[in-house]
Amino acid sequence: MKTPRFLVAACIALALAFTHSYAQKKCGAEIYNPKNRFCYDGKVYSKCDGMQYNPSTHICDGRTLTRATCYGVNYNPLKQRCEWDGMYTKCGNDWANESTQFCLNNTEVYEKCGGKTYAPKTHHCSASVIKKNHSGTGTFTDDRDGKTYKTVGIRKLWMAENLNYEVEGSTCYDNSNSNCDIYGRLYNWEAAMKACPSGWHLPSKGEWGGIVDFVSGYIVGGNKVAGNRLKSKSGWNENGNGTDNFGFSALPVGHSDGSFDGIGYYGYWWSSSEYRGYDAYFRFMGYDGEHAGWYYDSKTSLFSVRCVQD
């Protein structure tokens, strides 16, 4: 006995309607199948063993739904994550460890200072103590050789000229004393680490990052404009001079990696931070851009030194 045509048609229509009802769900701009997925706060999630849940309070481990806790503390999986060393909070494109770091303006991650947060625009961290940022200009005389350097307060107190103190492992560009008088000396990394006078030191990667953050106004990707604001108003070839907004007066002395190169076009400054056994980080600026780059090179290369106060 054949099934009546109207009954077959009805079954097909019902099946199509059932399938169609799954296909028509929309979450924001995304279409999803509600049979195995669901929409929460404009985003689509997979169900947990067929169950819908709250992604801000629970997590699904395979087919098991559990409350999101991190070492006994509830957390929001959409904004936080739990790691072996503590809770991390989303900060722009990065994550901040809540026990040791903090997030500024939801864009930048900073290390806490003695376990405390601070405002980087007005304060900085020095030996786990929060201190008020330096400002203004002045001078410093190195009692080792009597040379006087301009200084500038940009968060910390920086020398506004390249160091020109003679130690083993340093030289003048092209071995010419006249270049030392204008640009200061070039140092290998080992010499740079011990060249600054008492009460001053070679800046770390973080301290260089702090000055770049400050002069760029703490904008995301601030290194792309910081170079222009740190470069001197003259001395750079091919119209590569900067605006020197803060009196840092970075000059293009070039470098040496066995031969001298780049004077008038590029400036390289050591940091105290090592990349690996044979390399260390340095800050870089060029005539052909506004950025302040961040690279690493062999410790035997000869770069400039800027000292920062302890």
C-alpha cells in the first residue's frame, strides 16, 4: 500500500521547516546552526554536550561544564585566563599578569612597582620605588674628566648628549677626535656597561621603552613617531632632521662593526639588556623615517651611549 502523496508532502515540508529553522539563526553578522551552537553577547559558541551555558562564568572541557575558577577564585573566561603563575587579564592585544603587571588604558602592559600600580605619565619605577617623573633641563659635570653634559628630564633624568668618556673598548668615529667632540664616543657593549659615571647607568630595554612611550604620548605603536621627536633639529642628512620636542637631541654618529659607517644618517644606542650570550639590544633611529627602532646586535659592535640617572 502506497503512502498518500499529501502525507509524503507534509513530511517533507515538516523536515524542510525543521532544517530551515536551524539555518536561519543569526548572531551579529554570523549565521549559525542552533542545534550545536548558540549565541552569547554577539558571538557564537559551541554547546557543551548539547547544553547552552554562560561563557562569562563557565568553561566547557570536552563534554564537561564547570565553573571557571583559578586557584579557588572565580574569573571571567572572556576577559581573563588562568595560568600556572596566576591570573591574566586581557589588555589590548596582550595579557597582563594580575599579580605582577597592570593594564593602562586597555592598551599597554606595565610592570608593577613594588607590587603597586602607578601613572606612567607622571611617575616611574626605580628599584621598586615609585618616583615622580623628572622634567626640565640642566647640566652634569663628570668629575672623572671634567666634561659637562646637558641633561633632560623625560620620566627619568637622561644625558642629552652622547657620552664622551674614554675607556678601553671605545673609540671616536673614523678614529677622529673631532667626531668625539661632536658626537661622543662609540663603545662595544662591555665597555658601555661600565662607562657611565657614578650615580648613572646604561639604560635597560625597559627604560628605553619608557622614554619612547612618554614622547609618543603613550599611543599604541608610539615607536613609529618617537624617533622624529627625539632626533635633533640639525645634523641629519637628506632632510632627516627631527623636531626634538623634548630636548633629547639624538645625533647620527653611525656605528662600527669592523668598519665605520652611517655618520649623518643613522644613530645607534646600546641598552644594558642582553638578547643572548653574544648579543644585546639597542635603540636605532635613521634619517629616512620617524620611528625609533628596537633591534639586537653583536656585543662587539660599536654604538653610542646615553646614560640615565640611577
